[in-house]
Amino acid sequence: MRNVYLGIGLLVLLAGSAAADPEDLSSGVFICHHDPDISYSPPPYPICETYLEGYAIEDPMAQNPSIMTTDGRMWFILAAFEEEKRWCGTEFGFGDYDPYLFIFFNAAACAAGSFLEIPTDGWPGPNEGVAIVTTDEPWFGHLEPVYYFEGYAYYGLSGIIPVDVDPPTGFAGWGNCLTPPESYATQCFPGMGILTEGIYCGPVAPPGACCIGEDCFTVLEEECAAMGGDWYPDHDCGPSNPCLPQAACCVCQDCSITNEPTCDDLGGEWHPEWSECEPNPCPASPAREASWGTIKSIYR
């Protein structure tokens, strides 16, 4: 039933236009962050708005996934991306840990507008999870809070609260705002350290095409550099393979620069002797010329 609710919630939202590929969430990760300067008593309600207005980090490297005191503290789970993104649903949970590690007094979702929240019975807690779907205004940004927690390490235990999948679905990540929505799993699982160092995460660049001669490998940029190849972030080794020779492809009089297999798939004629489409080198087809001749004869 949870998946049905999540799907319905995402489907009712319309996709809009924003930054380049705002619906591609493939580089996303969750981040655990604690700011010791945020007051716990009295709590700075509304907490999510207070965080965004005065304490928000702008760089994932500024994350602090550790609480080094038994005093009351609040911390956040953030959604982090390489560039500004838009999403309408998120889902995650906690893995296994000692429930006495951190005593929760309050926890709530952070969202700009109205939302539907579907938690497991024991959330937040070990091996529990939550799904959240916006019902009017989606999340937007590159480093946005999606949940906050209040509590303290009452028993003075040391350990990590690991972020993990939502147990009922086995998924942790986001749903974008397209219709139908597309799901993207987190590329990293962080952990909030209680009286110990936590687990850091950072946005992961999606793999691209790495060319070594005409050989193509789909890898990350740093892997391509280590291989001594040329990296093309907006391509893969499929039909758009940039490692193959690129030349003019003529589909009738329409010209585009492609590789030969792509041109064949388009039903065009590939011309390796032409490297540009300006000026258009593709001749009009005889059939088109004949049709144009017929039209001219009618209106003479």
C-alpha cells in the first residue's frame, strides 16, 4: 500500500522547467549534518525554516555528521546534488543500531509546502523508515533538508546511526516530478556519529563516455583520467558513442553530426568526408525536387 500512495502522490504533480536536467537525480546522496550552534533549548521553531535562513551549508564538504556531546542536540538529513534539482518524493530509513544510542524527542519532515508522510510504526528507530511525497510545492535546490531530529545521547553510548533503505520497499532515494515519476537511488549512505566520527557522503558525478582511441568505456571522470582517456560527460557508449568518427548524416536534406551507426538508425546517409552541417551539404532528394517542381507548375 505504501508504494501505491507514493506513486499516486508523485503522479498528481506536474513537471515544470528549471535548470539543466533538474529531474535527473542520479548524482544525489543523503548527508547527515549537525550544527552545534543551533539552539536545542528552547528549540528554534520552525526548525526547518530556521536552519535554511541562518545555518544552511552551501558546500557538502561543510557537513558535520557527528554529535560529540550528551547534551540535547538536533540534526538533519539533507538531500545533496551537484546542481540544483527538483524532486517530489523521498524515501529512506535507518539501519541497525543500539536504540539507546540516541533518544529521540521529536522528528519531522522538512518540506516547503504540504506533503504526505508514510512512516513505519517505529520510526525513527533501528530498522525503520519513512516515505514523503509533496502534494503542492516540490523540493528544489542542491543541498536541502528533508528531515530533522531532536534528542540526546542520554546513556552516553558511542556509535553510528546509519542511514539505510526504507524497509518496506528496500529503497532509499528520490522520485522526480515527471509524469510518471522516475526513481533515483542514493549513491551513498551516511551515518550520524554519536560521540564518535560519523560517515561522510558527497554528491557523485554520473559516469560518462571515456574514449581511448575508438574504444569507449562508461566510467567516472577520475577513472577516465587514470586511464589516460578523453571524457565526455554528456554521452555514454550506446548509440551516441562519441569515440567513433563523427561526420555529417543526411536524412533527406536534414543534416546532423553523428557517428555512422546512429546515422544508419536514422535511415540517413553518412558522409565521412563532411565534418560540418553549416552550410548544409545535404542535397535535396530527387523526390523532393520533383514535388517542388509539381507545386511550381500548378501556381504558374
